[in-house]
Amino acid sequence: MAKPDNNILDSEKPSPKQMSLAGKAGIFTVSRAVTIITQMLAGVVLAHVLTKEANAVVSYLVLTLYATALAFGQLGLPDSVFFFFEKMPPNNRKAFALLLAKTLFYLAFGAALVMLSIGWFGAGKEGFEAVHTLVWVMAAMLLLELPTMPVPNVLIATDRTKAAAWFNIFTGTAQFMAMTIPLLLPNPVTAIPVGLLIYSLLKFGVSFGLFQKMFRDEPLTALPEGTMKEVLRYSVPLSLAQIFWVLNKMVDKQVVQWLLPSTVFAVYNSGAIELPIIPTIAYTVSAVMMTQLVGHHLRGERSQLLGLWYKSVEKVSVIVLPLVMIFLVAAEEFIALLLPPDYADAVIPFRIYTFILLQRVASYSNMQKALGATSPITHAAIYMFLINAVLCVPLVKLFGMAGPPLAMLAANAFSWWYALRNIQQLLEIKFREVFPFGFYLKALGVAALAAVPILGLKMMVELPQYFGFFILVACYSPIYLVLARATGIVPDEDWRRLLKKIGFLHKS
């Protein structure tokens, strides 16, 4: 086969009015990072202000019930935007976006029933009685938020990346305010769901305004017959995959909720997270590339497609792998920075979940979506869920709080191999060609080597509680950068771009 063109990202020459692919990815990644940081800060504030019992109720409502219902209700429709916007004529896009919004509104009623059913069951556990009433408020929120889910994808697909970035920043900031302002009220556990309902009203209004602005000059043309059937063939497998992904994330929390005390659940729930800002880097880069990937696939340009895929993995690896490494090394200091002292055991699930992030250097599902193959994504999600469900209960009995994350680690390891194998088969290439394994291992080795002196520092010096994490980051960063330059994993053009960003070089 032809050798992939690894310079494809650099060869994307924007016109004066267009932004480069790298620029779009950077802006959208930063916006998603801001959104995720605000969401994390909201959780930190709740952990400090609420009692463990109250925090457990809010976490169960928002992170378990609502997240599960949101996954059930989407039916994979937001993910179909990139594929069909690239495939269909531009004059059909307004009708297509409107069709998705209407369908998601109807699906929200089914999602609300799912949430009410799970909530009624979960409220039977001691300490979670308030869920009986508050779950109705969250159900109303679903009716407003589900129809807005395709908005960021539509904005990116219509080359409005900056607008998508600002939309993300708005939603993250509004969510933060919705969850923290109610803490000033006498009964915050009841007020927080009401605050989130107000947030969903604002998001719906802003989404409606964006839709009107995007398509105000475009006529509402009829879609070709059979469009919805074709969309469902593409999106339903994605929906099933998304449902199982969410169920997979909830298995450990449900097991801990029932097998361990509610106070332990609050601690576990605070640490049992894949630090969201890290996988978001790969996801946002892939989201911005989706239209190019789909275009290369539809035109049969396999070499260009692989070149774009390789280059994105390499660019993301040199950012993600050192981030993962520093959080692995400084897990105790990070948890001490964010959470109260009685949440110290949250470091156990946090470190194991962080280890999973070592393979989050690409969005493997987006690559398969770009190739038009969504069923394998569903199969992978089902296998992942089954592995996790089978291992979770025995491991929690054997290892306590460390058990469920170990089950998740095993499930994710299988999922990574399975996704790569499917991409290999779709592209009809050898397995060693499906991923830049050599570059990845080299970048991983550099990131790990830079962590060795940081581990030594941590073992020899007692670091201050609230500044220890920043000290370790400040020591790790220059060591990694020096090693990255010395080994060549950061090329000259990227190094010059970095120096310009931080002001060491004048912009030409």
C-alpha cells in the first residue's frame, strides 16, 4: 500500500478567511478544556461544602441518573451530523438539523421514563430518599437539553468552530453557576436540580438563537425519501454503543453504592473518574477532523486518510502522555489539592482510572464513524460492559474500593485492541499499520523517563499540602520538554510554534 502522507496536517493551507485544521482543533480543545474544568470545579466545591451524605445524593442524581438517561435518549443522532452533512447537498442541512432536534425532543420522553425508573429503584437505598422527588426536576431538564445536543457538531460541520467553542464555554460556565449558586440557599440538595433546570432553559434559548442565525438565509427544503431510515441505520448502533458506554461507567458506581456505605460512595465517586480534560483532547481534535476523514473515505483516498489519522495521534500523544504521567505520579497531591482530607482514599480509584488514559491518544470510535462502520463500535461497547460487569462484584469483594477500577482497566484494554483491529479490517491493512505504534512507544518512554526524578523528589521531600501538585508539575514540565526535543518527538515546527505562543520568539 502507499505510504501515508504524514505531512497532511501541515499541508492544509487555509485561505485568508479560513482557519487551519490545527487552529480549529486548538480553539475547540481549549473551549472543551474550559468547560470540563468548570464542571470539575463544581464537583470540588460540592465536596467541600456539602456533607458526604448530601454530596452522594447530588452525585447520584447528576452523574449517574441524568448521565444515563442522556445517553439513552440521544439514539446516536448528534454523531450523525458530521457524516451526513458531508454526504448530503448543503441545501438539505437546515431540514436535517431540524429533523434531529425534533426527533431528540420526542426521544426525551422515553429517556425521562428510563431515569424515573432507575431513580425509583436507587431511592430505595438508605440515604437516597430525596431522589424520589428530585428526579422529576431532572426529567423536565431532559426535555430541554436533549434537543440541543447536536448544536456543537452542527456548528463545526458548518465551519463555525469559534462559535462551537464559545457555546461550549457558555454551557460549562452556566452549569457551574447552576450547581454552585444554590449552595448559598438553605436546602442546596433541592436547589441544585432547580438550578440545573434553569441552566437547561438558558441552553435551549441560546441553541434556538444559534439555529436561527445559522440557517436564516437557507430555505427549508424537503429531505430525500428514506433519509431518516438511512440515518437510523447509521446512528442506532452508535446509540447502543453510547448506552453501553454509559452503563459501563455506571456499573462500578452502582456496585459501590449497594455494597459499601454511602460515605464511601461519596469518596469513591469523587475519585473514580477518567480525568475528563485528557480524553477531551483526542475527542475534540478528532471532531474537528471528522469532515476531512469522511471526505477522504468517500473519495477512496486511503493514504491521505491514514496520514491525517497518524499525524493526529502523534500530535495528541506528545500532549496527553506527559499529562497522564504527571497525574499518575502526583495523584496524592492532586486529590489533596481538590478534596477535603477525609476524601484522601479517593486517590485509589483516581490513580487506576488515570492509568486507563494512557491509550486516550485518539478517538477510535470517530475513526470508525468516518469509515461508515458503526456496528463494530456497538459490539466493542457491549463486550466492554460485559467484562466490567462480570469482574466488578468479585473484585470489589477482594480489593474493596480498588476492585471496580481494576475491572474497568481490563475492559478498556480489550476495547482498545478491538477498536484497532476493526479499523485495520475496514482499511484492509496490516495491524502494525493501523496505529503509529513506534512513535507512541517512544513518546510514552520519554514521558515515563521524565517522571523518574519527580518520583525521587516526592520520596525525599515532604511537599506542602496545597502546593505540592504545582511543585511537581513545575519540575516535570521542563524535564519533559528537554527530553522531547532531544529525542525528536516534538518536531522543529511545533517547537517554534510553542516558543511563539509563550513569547520567546517574535511572530513572523
